[in-house]
Amino acid sequence: MRFLRSTLAVLATVLAGASSASASGILIPEDKKLPPLAMVNHKVTVAIDEQVAITTVEQSFRNHTDRNLEATYLFPVPKGATVDKFTMWVDGKEMGGELLDAKHAHKVYTDIVRRTQDPGLLEYLGNSLLRLSVFPVPPRGDQKIKISYKFVAQKDGNVVEYIYPLKTDGKANRTLEAFSVNLTIKSRHAVQNVYSPTHAITTTRKGDREVNVAFERNQAILDKDFQLFYGFGDKDIGLTPLLYKPITGEDGYFMFLVSPQVEAEKKRVPRDLVLVLDTSSSMSDIKMQQAKKALKFCLTQLKPEDRFAILKFSTSVVPFRDKLVEANKDYLEAANKWVDGLKTSGGTAIWPALDDALGMRSDDPSRPFTMVFFTDGQPTVDETNPDKIVKNVMGKNSGNTRIFTFGVGDDVNAAMLDQLADATRAVTTYVREAEDIEAKVASLYGKISNPVLTDVKLATTGGIQLHEIYPPKLPDLFQGTQLVVIGRYTGNGHSAIKLTGTVGKEKQEFVYELNFPPKTESDTGKDFVEPLWARRKVGYILDQIRVNGEKKELIDEVVALAKRYGIATPYTSHLVVPDGPMPVVPPTVRPGGPLPRPGTLPAAPIAGGFGGASGIPAGPGGAPQRVEDFAKNQAAGDKGDGKSGLAGNRGIMTEQQVKEAVDKVKAEKDPTARAKMTEELMRYQAQKKTWDDADRALKGGKSGYQTGQLGVDLSCAANGLRNQDRVSLTANRQVYGRNCLEIGGVWIDDGYKADTKSVTVKAQSDAYFRILEKHPQIKDVYRLGNHVVWMTPSGTALVVDPNDGKDKMEDADIEALFVKK
């Protein structure tokens, strides 16, 4: 395994250095034999003041040759942006560049695509372009380039969108070193609900009217544009809508971002906290010490107006005091000493501990009652049936109760802990073997320490109806947090959205006037809402299956959504996608020797299933195999069971890619890159194993998939889907109305069969560009790469092949492909 990790990492590093730079700014040598120069660093600084965005980009590129190079720097302007000022520097010296409008930029983009055979820049057809000549680029040296441009960010209602272009062809190009975005937002109105669907940003606030946004990665994958939304308003709780309705007559999709103002009046409500700790003999010394520190941390967060209790349980339940006590100095000091004296012994009396803790709840519904429950095992004393324990707790539950459960280690019943938390609008946290309980508790406690609104509900007026909302039960809203609600809506037109909840004894209502469009344009930038909704829905259905067992209608719904949106599940584990570039070494074939079987025809570097590969499947004698032949082999033997044909061969191909990389690569160089790639590979393998194991276990008894390591792994995986709020790599893409699946770097329409009639066009040929000219929407298909099989409206497959196919086509033949039959 050690060799697997290191060899994969080294190859990934080599491939990353060799790949072309991102379209956020590329430096192309005049020597047409050379590819675009590799990007070393990439720093983006943005200042947005009342929508006016000043973007400063600093990049460095590496010349790997031994001579001076003359090159051209190209930077695509974000779509919809009107640049009224720009400045460009080379090595600190201001230079004269030029701004090409979309019409003139079109030819530049297509010329580069022809030359580099890289269709990624087709993404930016229709965009303006900044261009600058650079000479000399020093041999074996780095060239620094800096540009600054200003434009007005697009605004829709009270929502502003900022986009920085990063995405190219999906080869998941990395920077050799650092990539960072630092963005500052200023407004006369309160800035609310800052959100990126593409990157895991961090935000810090200097009051309500200024927000700093940051993202930073070393050897970053530049596979998607940086997209940011923010809303503004003056309500104490802001609601920012992101609406997407691609088809008139069908239900639309919505995302509501909800967060409180920083400077809103803080009405802290006194609360009751009960800490319940498992001290059974299975708790290790290290975990016990961590748990004690976690309890003490919770005690330090209490305010004088709060009350608390502590219970330990093993074979029996022992309280610190037999009732809730005030959080004063004397009781807190005594509690800390009591915690210090805790020792492990005995069994695990989970139900008696929960019962006693719930019995301490007061009759005052205005005081939030929070229980933090720690256990490292399964019930062995008193009631041992997990379903009955959950039922008993629900029988004693009340609206102001929240049970935050902590599963310590893997020997727990994850389904039971999840149900206890979900039913009380709380969350479950799992502390794995190498993790620290105290750190996990501190992270959670920091988020839930100051509730702003509890028992949160959404309602609409007019002809708008919201449905299939996730999460179905909205959690409490806390100071400093942001609630992301995703669902579907019926109807169109004006509607007042009502957000209601409780603060202590006070009922509160916030009303937001929104307009739901009958249709949104496909290029609004909000199309991510639909697949995020699908992922959340699948996560909740998987939870139903985990709790109640398999039912055909639930499985069918999961599979249908998973295949359409590229979601890995126990039933579609072939859709698991590596986080980073998957290194692949094409097999060699002796002249006259046998062809590699369909499952072993890789293409070189695969971008985790995203985008087309630049390598070419191997054929007889090592010659390129025709894409059409490869696709026929992959589609053969499809039994219609979702696990054979294209789906089955994708799983085989991915495993072969990993295996062949291990066999071929033996060098070890950069330890940082090695560690990063190892982490990515291990994460991929863990996800694949979880879904495969779950598929088998779900056919058996509940204990096989509700408990132990698989129970925790499956819980974490389903929870990841339930709470997903950013786009992720997928093994399939919806393009031009069709669904295409990536297999070994070749994108194949899932409607393609081995006997399907086809027309092959050579990539970047005159025919290729003539089709693009006649049907511009085909650029979405082309952006998949140079190895594509796509079903045209006529029912004929259009095959894109870098080494085979037509160079020219008559217009009549092109139009025939797009006539629906």
C-alpha cells in the first residue's frame, strides 16, 4: 500500500506539471510546437464596492525549455462583464495590452483550440478577451504577469453574482504551487448570505457592511470557475433566493440562504444543558481523557443565567447532581472536580441514561433544553433494542429539546444516534479513531452556542407552493451560521415568503417579497441548484433505507436520480469519482498481439472523470484505437441491470487505471505532492468501499449496515449528500439534453448501443468547426474533450475522435443530424 500511495502521487505530480495552464490566464508560446506554459502560482485579489469589482490577477508561468520564448498572454473576460478599465504588467513594468470584443475574440479562441487540440477554451466563446505580447520568457525560468480590470458585477434583485474564470477542459489542471482568492465586499446595505457553489470559502466580517472572503489551496485543481453570490438587505435575518427553472411548465428549483445580521440585536435566551457521558469499560484511556476535556470545555461556555447537569453511565446512571443547577462559580468548580474523578467500568445503559436526562427537563418551554450525548458502544444494559430506544425517546420528546449525539469510535449504532439527533433537529458527530473528541465538541459548540431562531418554518403566499424541501425539518438558526435550504417550487409570479420561529417566549415572523420566474435562462449561473437538490434528496432516501430497510420503490428512485445526476450510492458505486487527476499509463501492445480487453483501454491523464482526456486509447500495435470501436466494446453486453455495459465497464476501467499506475510508476520525488495525491486516492478508495460494502450489507440484517465501521461510514456518506451545498466532480454530464458517462477518458452517451448508427468527425477539423458554427450549442458537447460519443436528435451518434473521422461535411449532412426522428 505504501508503494501504491507514493507511485501514484509522483505520477500525478509529473502530469500536473506537464498539463496546460488554466484559461483564467494562459501564456502561449509563438512556437506552435510548444504547449501553453505551466502555471506556477495564481493569486486573485478582488475588491467589490457597491457592485463595482476591481480584480487584480498575479500569475507566474514556467518556461521548461532552454531558450528565450516569445509568447502571448490571453485572459478571458467573465461573461456579461463590461470592462471599462484594465492594466497589465510584466515583471513589474506596465505594458500595453489590448481588449478584444467577443466577435474578434471568437477567432482567437477557435485558433487556439485548433492549435492545442484542447477544446476547453470553447467555454468562453462569446466572451471578450484581454491579450498581451510577452518577450522574452527566460529559459528554465518563471515569467510573472499581473493584470487588473474593473467591471460591474451582475445583480438580480438583491443578489449580486461575481465570477472569476478558471475552468478549461476539465483536465483538472493544477497550479504547481499556490492558488488563492482574497475578496472584499463593501456595501451601504448589510451584506448577507455570502455563498460560493464552487469553492469552500471562509468568510470573516467587519460588521454587517464589509465581508472578507478567502480561498487558498496548494497545487490547486483549476477545473471550475470561481463563482460567488451575496445578498444584501436590512432585516435582522436575511433570506437570499437563488432560483432555477429551465423548463416552462415544470416545477422549478430554489435555494434559500438564511443568516442573521452580525449587528442585529442579540436577545440571548437562558438555556438548560445536560452532558451525558458513556464511561463503560470500552472507553479507552485516551478517549476518556479527551472526553473529560470536552465536558470541561462545555462548562466554560455556560453563562450565569444558564443551568446544567452532568450524567455518567455504564451499567448504571450516576448524576453530578440529581437536578439542573445554576452555572455559578461554586457548582462549576465542583463539576470540574467531579469530571476529573470519572473512571471507566461496566456495560452500556443507553436508554436509562437518556431517560434520566430527559427527566431533568423543566416545564418552561421558553428555555431551550440541549442534551449532548457521548457513547462509544451499543446498548447492553436494560433496553437493548435500538428501535425501541428511539421510540421511547420520541415519546418523551418536546419541541424545545435538542439531542446532539457523539459517536466515539466505530462500535456504535449509527442509525440510532442519527435518528435521535434528526428527530430533535440536532446533528450527529462521529469521532473516528485518530480524531480528538475535544476538538469536535469545540467545533460544534461554537456553532450552536447562540440560537437566534428556533422551530424555524417556511411558508408562501400567492400561487407559489414549496415542496420536496431539504432538510425537511429546518434546524435552528444560530448566530454566525448560514442555513442552506433547497427544494422545488410550483407556480410563478409574486409571492411573500414567510420565515417564522421562536426566540425564548417570543414568536417572530420575517416576510420577504420574491418573484418566481416562469422560466430562467440556462446561462443564469444558477443551474447548480438542480443537482444539489437531487443529491440532498438521495441522501434522505438513503437514510430511510438505512432505518427501515430496502424497498423497491425507494431503490428505483435512488438509481434514477443517481444515474441522471452522477451520484455515487450503494447501487451506483461505479459513479464514485477521484478528487484529483487519476494517473493512467496506456498499455502497450505487441504488433500482431491481442488487443487489450475493453476494461483496460485507458486514456492518459484522467481528470477524476471530469472532462476529456488528452491521451488516446491504444489499438493494435500500440496505434490509436478508434473512439467508435472503444465505445462499441464498452456498450456491449448491456443487460439493462445498471451494472453491466457502460456502467460495469466504467467500474472496471477505474480500477484498472489505479492498478496500471502502480505497475508502471516507481519514482518518488515531491513529498508534498505525494501526500496530497495519497489523500485523494485514499478518499476515493474509502468512498468506493463504503458504497460497495453497503450494497452487499443492505441485502442482509440491519446490524450489518447500522452498526460498526460500515454503519458509521454509511451514515457519514449519506449525511454528506443530505447537507451538500457545493458542486462536485461527477462521472457524468448533462450536455445538450443528453446524459454522457465518462469511461477511461471517453465520454459516451448513456443511450448509445453497440449497434447504434454513427458519424465520426475528426476533432478540430473543418467539419468539427462547421458543426459548431451551425449549432453553437454543440460547444457543450465539444467541451467534454476529444473522445466523445453523443446521440444527436436524429438518433445517430456523433463521434468525436482526435485521429479518425471526417475532415469536411456538407451542410445538409450536418442538418440531418439535428432533425429529430
